[in-house]
Amino acid sequence: MRLNERESNPGTNDRASRPRLRYRWHYLAGHRWQLSRARPGTLDTNRKEPAKEKRMKTQVILKNLQWLGRHNPAFTPGSVQTAVAELLNPTSSILPYSARLCLNKPGMLCTGKVFFNIEAGKTKNIYFSTEVPTVEGTYPVYLDIFSNDQLLEAYRAAEDIIIGIAVEYTLEVTIEPPGAGYVTKSPSKATYSAGEKVTLTAHPYSGYEFDHWGGWPPYPGVGSTSPTIQITMDADWWVVAAFRKVALKQCPLSVSASPSSGGSVRRSPSKALYDDGEMIDVTATANSGWSFDKFTGIRPDGSTWESTANPVHPRGCRTTSVTAHFIKEAAPPLPEPVMKYHYRVTFTDGTTRIISWVPDPVSKPNLWDFVDKDKVVSWTYLGLY
């Protein structure tokens, strides 16, 4: 909702004619303002405010007000911000109300009125969407509450809003002790816009575990022992992820081949005990006539895993044994027998030879295609086999 300039008639809307409030909003953590009620006194008769001698019983109480999603009231010029007011109806009847949020420098810029009802003795959150001014500076914040166009209460925040050029903040992360782990940032950038949220996750290295978050200045989440926190960037933060050393657990890892004649299994590094979480390379090598099939492993809780990858990379104390499985390769098939014609031939030089050939239904060769008929003395057909 865009801000509208308030009328400047000093008898009706000009805050110069309004008496100073006797109580200011009390600032709480997270920019929630606890307000003490300040009744208007006798004002210009043109204003629909009760005269001091004719004050009505309190009809509304503002419990607190906050800017949504903001840790501090510093805004970019022209940005749209949302404030939420928690209002209480202290009476015994349901009442109609309206309210507006105003920024004052030097004129009075206000949202349009928001109309609502609150049941007797109940509270309700009322939201004001406001486009802040485009001119840099400091602006007081006011809240006017009406019933039937009569001003019931007028409040001013103890903390003004600041309109300025968009600010970028840095987030520095330190590991303590160095080398104990690392921290991931999401999103991971060199600088962050005001109000941007960043998720930090701490990851310990082997032999360490995460302890707590530290840093300066104190930020929401400092001291937390959760490895993941979220920070709102409304300042330059220096964050320390503190880890502590733990006793290093070590475990053996056995490897075997099934069957043992199928091949061999090798670990790297090869040693009796492995640190908890240490990566181990396990490689299978098949013997001649065998081929690698798969790995199976057994975890400490008795559950199993399997993988057809070679090598595999189990971790120390996460797997207690690894078995490489091999399968026998099938023998190559024997070639089908080839049928041939066979002849015993005696030649003129006195030699005898067996002449053979494969039948061909197309060319239909005979004996004389393979020998010189004039050099043959005799021949005998031995058969087709």
C-alpha cells in the first residue's frame, strides 16, 4: 500500500498540534516494541479526540509492533515493508476499529485505514503494508487507532526507521581448532543484502565432533549446539564453528574371495585396523577362466550391502567384511563338423594322396577340379564324412 500524504490542517491531522505522548514504546529483542498506553489530552475541537475531562474507558491496547522479517528497522528507499500490530480489545463487547501507520518527515505520510473488529477480551494481529519513502533519512513511526472515526489511541515508536542505500554485509566463518572440520554456507556469497537469510552447516572431520557456534557480535543462534543454524544478515557477522576432539575408534576389515579359486582381493591401504570413517579401496582380480561378479559386505549391525562396481570403497568401522564373488567362464562352443568328400588317388609318379573337398551345391565340384586327370593312374571314393 502506497503512503498518502496526511492533511496539513493543524486542527485535525498535523502532529505539531498533538501533545507529546507521556510514554514511548519500549524496545524489545527482535524489534518488538512493548507499548505503554498514552491517552490523548485536550486537542483542537475539530479533532474527534476525547477531551481530558471526558476520557472514555480504554477501548484498545497495543501490545506490540514489529517489522516482519527484519532484525533492525533500516530499509532500502522505496522498498515495501510490512508491520504487524498486536491489538487487544479490553472491553466486554465486540468493537469496530480502524488503524493507520504513519511515517513523519517532515510531512505526515500514512497508509490508508485498515478496518477490523476484535472480539471482547481478544487480541488480533493487524498488518500494514507500506512503501517506505524514496528520500533517505530518519522517519518517526506512528500508529493511530480509531473507532467510528474517533481517535482512541496514538502511539509513537521509541525507535525510528532509517531509509538509506542498500547495505551489503559480510559473513566470516572461522574453524576452531583449525583443521577440525568445515562449514558450508547456503547461499555462499562474498556479501549479503540486508535481511537475507543464510544457512550454516558444520561438518566435522574424522576424530572430531561439532560442539557449538560462537562469534561476534552475538547473533541469533550463537551458543547453539545444533550443527545447522540460520542467520539473518543485518550486520557483519564473525561466526566461529567450534569442534572438539573425540577418541578415535578403530576397527578391522576382513576381505575374501568366493570361491577362493576364482580370484584374489586386495585392500589399500593394507593394515590391521582402520580409523572410523577412513576410506578403504577394495579391488577384486579374477583368475584365468573366471570373471568378477559382485562385492557383498556386512555392516556392524548385521545388515548387508552389495555392489557390482570394482573397486569398492567401504569405510572403517562402517563395514566389517567384504567378499568378492567370481563366476566360472563358460568354455567356448566346439565348431560344428564339416562334411567333405574323400578320394584316394594314385598318380603316374607312383605317389598316393587323399583328396578332400567340401560339397558346394552351387558349383558342384568333382575330383577333376582338384587333380590333373592325365596324371592319375587310379582313384577310389572313400565317402562323405
